[in-house]
Amino acid sequence: MKDQFYTIKKDIQFIIDNIAIKNYTQASIKLIEVSDTLDEMMDVTIDEAVLREISKYQVLLDHLQIKMSGVE
């Protein structure tokens, strides 16, 4: 599970970097991929700590989506 969170952190940084350089297409594609991964993780875990961590990333992705939708 830690490996998945490490990958998610890298992917979120990729999204942020692409938003910064106004490459919204790549950011949007990666955002969808990460969101799907988090949904899958949520479906298979029952650990409350993991679920809280997943929800933190989902909130961050929601904010990034709102930021992108405001500029596209």
C-alpha cells in the first residue's frame, strides 16, 4: 500500500507541474488515472487509516480539478 501512495504522490506532483506549465490535457489525463486508482484502492480496503489517507488525496484532486476547470 505504501508503494501505491508513493506513486500517487508522484502522479499528483506531475499534475501540479503540468498545471503550472499550462499543459492541461496531460494534467487532466493523469488526474483521471489517479482518481480511478484511488477509487479502486477504496473498494478493496477496510483499514480506516488507509481510507482517511485516500480521502485526503481525493480532496486534493477535487481542488486541482476545480483549478483546471476555471482556466480551460
